[in-house]
Amino acid sequence: MPEADNNLDAKNYGIGIPQVPETMLMKGLNELDWGMKDRLARIFNRMSGHTVMLAFDHGYIMGPTSGLERMDLTIVPLIPYADCLMCTRGALRQIVPPTCNKPISLRASAGSTILTELNDECLLSMEECLRLNASMVAVMVAIGSRFEALTVRNLTTMVDQGSRYNVPVLGVTAVGKELVRDARYLSLATRVCAENGAHVIKTYYCESGFEKVTAACPVPIVIAGGKKLPEREALQMAYEAIDQGAAGVDMGRNVFQADCPTAMLQAVRRVVHDGERPEKAYEMYRQMRG
Ligand code: R5P
């Protein structure tokens, strides 16, 4: 406890030096409370404003996906190269070492699998998300599907609870055979997520008009990788997405199904954080792969 008497006089007031407020580099997120910003700052790199998230939550709808059969062997070695881990609570407790100190984007909605109709989902409790020290919670939103109202309700419920405890919400635009991934649909789906309070949106890249998708979305967008592409093409997609306004990637199969996943993740980092051109990033990938 500080003593009451005989202390040095306080005199270093920095008169004439204005106190400069630090602002977030990410759009739409400057007015959030401290805890919310702290969590987001763990996910997004302060210098680039971007993030490389590693997604391995596929098992919750697909079972033992190729590359995720033994996550202890395939995912754990990738963890050091990711800015954030996107996974289920099962995978988190089962294989992610708590000592890795990576922020977690926790999949917080689940329900149906590929054997039935996707997107009929319910929510984890916010209490469980806090227990797992989630830095962000991810909720599927299936705009245009039979489960549109249910999933928008899931999103708003999580945003309400996240606001209470300062946990940001990732709105994940859903996949589905009937959902077309063009700029018109993706603009609508991402904007609906943002308007309903999602702090970050995960969606797909589209070759035509993606800059309109990011422009019309008032919060950061990260792209999913989608099905496995040749490594050169996946790096090209990441480059174009960032170049057209995405704030990062949340990639799964194009990393853990690559010939050399650690090299691929490092090459993706060069594109996302350093703006490396895809041809150079691919060359780097080839060299690291050996
Ligand atoms: C989709 O809803 C899941 O959350 C996956 O995490 C997502 O699809 C990203 O993985 P991928 O890059 O393999 O598409």
C-alpha cells in the first residue's frame, strides 16, 4: 500500500502533449467497449490489421474430414503459425494445448450434419464460451434457407449475450446446395449479419464483384477457403480477397489438406500480412515444402 507521507511530487504532466486515443484498425469496431476490443486485438494483427485464422471445425457437420482424422497429429503442429484457431469446444478440449496461448474463435452453433439438412442449429451457452476463454464466438447464419429465421435468431441471441460479457460474434454465412455464392447473395448475407450485430463476418470469396461485398459490409470480413484448390490458386484467392477489402482468411481445407500444411500456412501469412504477390508466395511455399 502506498505511504501517505513524504512521496515525490507528481510533476510529469506532459503539458502541451495531447493524449492521442488509439483507434482500432478495423472498420466499424471503434465504439466497442474495452473488453470487446481486447479480444479482437488478440485476433487481428495490430500492424497489418489482418488475421490468419485456422479453421478445423469441419468435424461438427462432416465427421472425420480428410486432414482432420487425427487432429493431434495434423493440427497441433500448425498452431504456432495461426493468429487464431476456429474450432469446436470438443476439439479445443481434446487436442488444443492451453499453453499455446492462441485466441479462440469458438464454434458456438451446431445442429444438423451433412446426412440431413444443414443449418438447423442451436447455441452453446455464453457461460460455456466464457469458461473456454473464447476470444470470439462463431454462429452460422443461413440467409435464404429454410432455417433463415432460426439462424438469424441464433445470431441476435449470441450478440445480446456477447454484448453483456464483451465477447465479439463472428457471423458465418452458411453453405448449402441451394445457396449461390455470387456477389449479390454474399452482399446480402454479410450485410444482414452485420446489421444484426455481428462484429466480424466470415463468408466466401467470389471472383466477380467481391469488392462490392466488402465495401457494403460495415465490419471486417474474413474469407473461408472452401474446397481444396491447388496451392497456387488458393494463394491467388487469398491475395485477391485481401486486395479487394477482406481483413483476413479463416482457412481450413486449403491449409490442412495441402501437400505441406505448415509451408502453406506460412505462405498464406505472407499474402495476408505482407501483401506478398501470390506467385512469390507460391515460390516460397515450394521452397519450404522442399
Ligand atoms: C464452415 O462453416 C466451417 O466453419 C469451416 O470452418 C469453414 O468452411 C472454413 O473452412 P474451409 O476453408 O475448409 O472452407
